[in-house]
Amino acid sequence: MADKTVAAPHDRAEFHTESQEYLNRRSLKKGTAGWVLLAGLGVSFVISGDYAGWNYGLGEGGFGGLLIAAGIVAAMYLAMVLGMAEMSSSLPAAGGGYTFARRALGPWGGFATGTAILIEYAIAPAAIATFIGAYVESLGLFGITNGWWVYLFVYVLFIGIHLSGAGEALKTMFVITAIALVGLLIFAVVAVTRFDSANLTNIPVDTEAVGSSAFLPFGVLGIWAAIPFAIWFFLAIEGVPLAAEEATQPEKNVPRGIIASMFVLLVTAATVLFLATGAIGADTLASADNPLVHALGEGGAAKLVNYIGLAGLVASFFAIIYAYSRQTFALSRAGYLPTSLSVTNSRKAPVLALIIPGVIGFLLALTGEGATLLNVAVFGAALSYVLMMVSHIVLRVREPNMPRPYRTPGGIATTSFALVIAVFAVIATFLVDPLAAFLALLVFAGFMAYFGFYSRHRLVANSPDEEFAALADAEAALK
């Protein structure tokens, strides 16, 4: 029988200790990834954003607006990644951002962060599935003219691979991601020959918009409106710390992996933004489902990039399934979500944490609303960034002596910058798609109500993420 204790009054959460058998049934396979595989994981999370999604920002801000937004967002992500590298080196657990926020902000802050991340990771694959369906239909593969067959196939196939174990899944992801990077290289070589700088600014100017010009056809406000789409260049890279429990020497390799992947993604984002827009024109590209193929026009190279683009979408779809399963696993193991979701199979893969969010994602993909789903995912992501950067600042102030194998260059100043931009990003999601943002907010509120009324009374004190927080409380009590 579990031994129940009540946490400090300010936590307003109740904890109990589970048996070793409980934890053994909820354990992951250790030492399956070094920093190279982790870097590949970081790139695979994001690379679909180079192939589709970002270009809708051209319709909100024009090339200039999207370029400036992408620069701001890239700086935010770089600052955020440096902050997360520090926290992941100190608190290497499968909860990732939830683990960091749990220690810094208590159970409510931890669950809020985990929920925001889960909204991002559960919804993003649904959006990507709609893009995969569009690619398959445009290629005429298997005579498919209705995307739901594609959605079903990719969910079943890749959840099945994940169920075979993390090592196998990460290696498969690495290969698919390498193929997708080769596709971007082929695209770049061909697109350079079609580049015309006049194409960058061929969207008609809205003369009524404040500050409008050929460079900013929708004015200054267009920069803000383009931010959610600029985020698509880097969305989900923050998932690398979720692999901490399955990494070798996580305190060293997780920071190396996430930083290395960030620099690769900076190069790929700049490449597709300039070359794709310059090859065909911002006005045409703004509404394209597969922008890189549109940019290359007809011919063998376009066909090849179209096929490889499918690999890019699959890489991110595959990787984010991994991310949502680990976030669900960590929250479930600690009692924030139903504990049945964290039970692992003989290959140490969390079965229901893979399947249940996958079923939800598949049903959402059936709506075919890729752009709306994308904006819901971006809302969750931006909200989690705010909470994670607050966590870094709080931990630096409150626990200056906490062991930090890696320290963020610039410290609090770096993550404070990321925090400010993340706040604006959250607001921007309401500017671009109020319905999607409010739907995401409603789901978030539902999760928080579940925690407030039910799961906060059933937290597992000896789960790894909660033990990190308990250690901090014990150290504080001794001072």
C-alpha cells in the first residue's frame, strides 16, 4: 500500500510513494544515444518546417516581414536552447521542460509547462500528417486522392517502430533526417540558378498599412503576424532534453546535441527562405502546400525534391511522436496524468503514451486543417517557452550553487531576451488565428482543471522528476 504524505502548504499537492515494481514497469532503456544521435533528433524534430509551413508567413508579412520575424525568432531559439542546455545538464530526466519547471515553479508550474509542451507535440504531428497527405497526393502515389489513408498509415507505421525501442527508433530517424538534408542540398543547388532578387518583394503593397513598402508590403504589423510561421523553422527543437534518460552521459551529450542541431537549423532556415522565395516569388509561394517543389517548377529536380520532401516531413512526424510519448510518459509516471500511460513494454517503450496521443492526432488530422493545427501547436510551444525561460531565471536566482556542468553564456540576460520574445509570440498566435489560439487555450485550461480537481492529490513522490524537486526542497530546509 502506498504511503501518502502531504506536501508543503504552498504546493497544495499531495504525494505518495510508489513501490520499486511501479518504477520498474515505467523505466526507459539507458544509454541508447550519444550527442550525434541527439543532434540528429533535434534536426529531425524541425526539418519538416523547412519543407512546408513557413511560407504561409509570406502572406502575413511579405518577405521582409518574414525575414525580420525569422531573425527575431532565430535569436530567441538560440537563447532558449542555451538556457535549456544548462537546465538539461543539471536535471537530466525524461520530463524535459516539465522537469525544469517543476523544480523552479512547483507542481502547478511544472504541470502547466508539461501541458503546453504536450499540446505542441500532440498537435504538430497531426498538422504534419496533413502536409504528408498533400505531398502524397501531389506525387500521385498509389492512386491516393484522399489523405486519411495516408494519415492512418503513417501513424500506425511509425508508432509501431517506436514500440520496438528507442535505439531502433532514433537510428531510423537519423537516416531519414540525413536523406531530408540531402534533399535541401539538392534544392539549394538548383534554386540558385533560378534566383532573382526581384522575386523577393513582388507582393503588392498594402498602402493603408503603417510602414508599408515593397520590403514590408503589410507594414510593421506584418512582422508580428509572421512570427508564428517563422517559429515553424525551429519548432520542437526543445524536445531534445526529453531523451535525457535514454542518452549516454546526458549531462554532457544533451547540451551538445541541442546546440549542434540549432546551428544546423539556422543554416537550413536561411537557405530555404532566401532561395525558395527568390526562385519563384513571394506572392506565389505564400499559399503553396509544398513550397520547395513550387520554387523549382517542372523537371526532374523538382520531382526528386518532392520525393525527398516527403522524407523531411516524415522525419519530423516520426521524431515528434517520440517527443509526445516521452512527455506523456514523464507526466504519467509522476501521477500528473493517468499512470497507465507510462507503463513500458519489454523493449522499454511506453505503449499507451505512444498510442493514445497518436489516436487523438489522427482524428485531428482528419479535419485537414493543417494551418489551423499548426497554429494550435505554435501556441503550446510559445507558452512552454515562456514558462521554461522563467524556470531558468528562477533557478539561477534561487539556486545559484546548483551543479551546472554547462552554463548558459550571458546567464539570465540570455534567457530574459528569449522570455520577452516568447511572450510576444504567444500574443502573435491570437493575432494570426484567434480561433486556433482560443481552442488551444481552452484545452490548456481543461488540463489545468484536471490537475486542480484530481491529479494533484495523486502525485508520485519517488518518480525521478519529483525527486529532483524534493532534493531542492530538502536542501532549502537545511539552510
